[in-house]
Amino acid sequence: MPSISAVLIVKNEAKKLSDCLKSLAWANEIIVLDSGSTDDTLIIAKQYSAKVFVNTDWQGFGVQRERAANFASCEWVFMIDADERVTPELEKSILAAVQQGAAIWSVNRLCWCFGRFIKHSGMHPDWVPRLYPRNQAIYDATRVHERLVNNHKLPEKKLSGQLLHYLYDSIRHQQTKAAHYAEEWALQRAGAGRKTSLTSAVLHATACFLRMYIFRAGFLDGRQGFLLALLLSQGTFIKYAELWRLQKNAQH
């Protein structure tokens, strides 16, 4: 059986990390790269025999994921976040996939938000590449919405089973995450010379709500679908407003 490294990047994930690591009992090693936790994240990681590393020089999600992958010593890398859980079906699919030769395998995430699994709203199916042979793919250097680059032109396949994604604990948790992503996104766009206006921010936010709730059938996700559409459209507005703020600051 080819060996597999489960790899995580974390910061202050003490509430969720234990359940994640329990779902990784099949991995040959667990790599945890912390970016400066102030809670019990590192203590919990060590309780599950994870190999723990710390790098607080945050340069975005892409760079941090690649740093973490570089600590892996097994033949395969499975990238996962602390708020995700591997189901038994997905576990079986992963163990079968690594015996089939080099390829990049995507998992289908199913998000749990505010009391229910979200099966519409443009959030499901949600295929993301997570399993790949070590040193045969690389994460790009984008600060947010990082991408696994198939630089060796490996076959791309899909795993069966689902990766459960416990996305938001509360409205406050969602707002905190949204603010962090908005800042990362705006810094990335500003660095590329992109500009915007507050009018554009309003239009993008409105389009986000309509896309999620109407065109991608968020109304079928009940009250949670409506709430998510509102919150994520607000997050979209904040992203563009933050980019607008950065460009105004640069003018002075």
C-alpha cells in the first residue's frame, strides 16, 4: 500500500481539530503547519501524533499550503482543513486511488452551515483537488482561492464519497472568516494593479445574492440558503470595498 501524508495548515483550530484528526486515522503521517495559534491547537495536534511545524510568516493560503506539503515524507499528499472530515466511503476511495498510479484526485465537499447540509446555492457539488503524488503538483502563490497546479500533466480523476465541511459555527465566525478572506483577496488584487469603485462593490454583491439564492436554487436550502446568500453577498461587498480602500490609500 502506498503511503499517504495528511497535511493541514491551521491557526486557532482547537474547537475543530480533534474531529478532523480522528477522521485521518488511516493516514501514515499527519503534518500540521501552524501559523501562530494562541489556543490549544498545537497541544491537540500532538495528542494525535501529528508532526507539528510553525511558520508565522504568512504570505497567503497558497504559499502556506506548499510549505506544509514540503514537510510530507510519504508518497502521496492529502490536503485537508481542520473544519473538514473524511467519511468512511471517502477513506476507502482514497486508499484505492493511491494504488492506481499517479493522478490528481478531487473530492466532493458537502458543507454544513447553520444546522443543515447545503446541497444547492452553488455550494454543492464542490469538487476540489486534494490528493496527489508528492512533488508532482504544486500550490500556486495566490493569497486566497489558491489552486493546485498540475505541472506534470497527470490524469485528473474524482474520488467517491464526500468530504464533510463544517464551514461556519456562528454568524460571528462567518463574519470573522469573511473579513480575513476579503483582506487577502483585496491585497492580492491591489498587488496586481486592479481597481474598483463602491458602485462596482454594490453591483457585485447584488449579483452574488441573485446567483446563489435564485439562479443556483439557494431557496431550496431553506432559511439557511437565504441567510448564506445574504452573508456571502455582504462578504462580496466587503472584498470590493476593501480593494477600493487600498487604492484610495495608495493615492495619498
